[in-house]
Amino acid sequence: MAMGYMYKKHKLVYIFFTILSMGVLCYLLLYSLSLLKPKRLKSADYAKIKELLDYNPRALYKFDPDVSYILKPRFEGLRHPSGRFVHHTNSRSLLGTVEITQSPSVAKILFLGDSVTYGDGVPYENTFVYRMQKLANKKYQLSNGSCPGWSTNQELKFYDKYLSDVNWKAVIIIFCLNDLVDFEWVYGSEKVFKMSAEMRKVGGLSGLTQTLESVKLLRIRKHFNSDSKTVPLGMQNNTCLFAWDNEKMKRYFDNTLSPFLKKAGAKKVIIIAMPTSKQMSALLLGASPEIALQPQKQLKSYCDKESVIFLEPSGFLLKNSASGRLFIDDVHFSAYGHKLLAEYLWPILDTYCKN
């Protein structure tokens, strides 16, 4: 009995010290991890970090309280998103190194746009704005005021804040189907852009949540998928599908374009509506232009009503689509696509801007 009692006692002591040792080890482990865990930063610390991010020599963008973000002025880096083509901006955050001329004899034309006008995936020298400058004579200066991820809303805010003081011969808005939202992306840091609340509400670019707008998009997508000729249209992301939502288009006209046109006054405004690759595919499959190009046709009706010059290159692109690849993805043009755009647009713009 004594031996059994002593055995049980020693066993209990052993178990106690084992548990105690494990507890001490767990505490030490948790303490060591706490040393590695970042401390909670004060707002002043966040401000300092944000300032450092804004001057990150490898990042193309900087924070702007009105536009959300703009391209850094007087900056040299690598073009978005290639990581190999050269990116330059002048003192006004316009693409290229050339500054806006002060000569009154040179007609200055501004192009406002997003990544399509910026030329994602191709060298700057291949973009349609750069190519048109080569086609134009020295009486013109074409400036590219575009930035990846912008909507028309951001483009016009950028114009109002940084470029409205220039005596532009014409201000050209490049409309893409994904330009209807006020903000698709917002500035988080130079390495992370956050999707806007407006986009998160419908589940982002492709997902859908149970909201009224999501239900609309789901119906539009199902309608396109019901006809083999329009199936490509249903493959577009949510921001592009918004363009077939009549209420969204009306909001775009009333809240984005109309206020700008009133402020522009006598200044010549031209709107160019770019097609997506899925619209072109639908047209090649025999889809009715009334369906495939519905957003562009609505925009044309609006421009006609407001006496705004409207251009739409899909017909020209369609005729030349067999000669080369037009797009590198759903919305961005290839070098050949940019070449065709320049050949189509410049003779027309030259005529309009002479007057």
C-alpha cells in the first residue's frame, strides 16, 4: 500500500510539473510572438507612412483627396502593368516628358481616359494618342491625361483640378464601358488599391450579392447567355455590364457628363466610345448592333441632344479585324488596335479641330 501510495504521489507531482512546464513554454511562445507583432499605430504614424508611400520611387501613383489617386508628376518608372516599358509624366501628370506648350499658335488637344487610353500592355509609343501626334502637324499638341483604373468621374475631377486653366482647343473624353461607376478603385497604398464600396456592393467585378443592382446584372447576363450570338456580352465583368442598365446610364449622363458640359461652355468637347473585345466578338457572331452596341448608341443619342461630337470606331475596327489581333484582353487594345484607332480617329479629329 505504501509503495502504491508513493507511486501515485510521484505520478501526480510529475503531471503537475509537466503541466506547469507546458504552461511556461506557451507563455514564452506567446510573448515572443507578441514581440514580432506590429504595434498599433497612432494616426500621426499612419500619416507619416502614407507620406513615405507617396514618395516611393517605384510607385506610379500618389494620393489625391478629390480624385483618389493620380499619376505622380515628373516621374519616370515602368508602365503599368508591364514592368518593362518606360513610363514618364510631365509636371501636370500627363503622359510623356513634353510640357504643355505656351505658344498660342499651337492647338492643344487633351485626351481624358483610363487604362485603355493609357495603353495597358503596350509601350507608350504604340498608344493611339502618341501615334496621332505623329500624324498631326506641328500646329497641334496632343496631351494624354489618362490613368489606369479611373472612371469618367475621376477623369473630370482631374481636369477640373489640374488642367482647366489651359486654353484647350478640344477636350476629348474616351468612354469605356467600365467608366460608369464613380470610383471602381480607391487608393489604399501604392501597392494596394481597394475596390470601392460601390463595386463591393455588387460583389466586385464578377461576383454578385443579393442587392437590387446585382439582380439587374444577373438578369442582363442571363439575357445575353440565352442567345449564342450575344453570349460574349454575358462574359463581361460587372462594371462593363452596368452599361446595359438604363438607370445607370441615365445617372452617368445626369451626374457626370451634364455638369461638365455646362462648365465647359463654349469649349469643344468630343466623346469617343470604345468597344470591348466581347462586343466585337458578338458583332462577328452576327449579334444585332442595337443589342451589342446599345451603350454606345445611348451615348450617341445623348451627345446628339447636347450637340456634342460623338465618335465610335467599332465599324472601322470590325472591317480590319481579320488583319491582326485588336485586343490583348477584354478591354485593352493591342499595338495593332492602337494603330487602327489612330488611323481612324486622327483625320476626323483634324477636321473638327481646324474649325
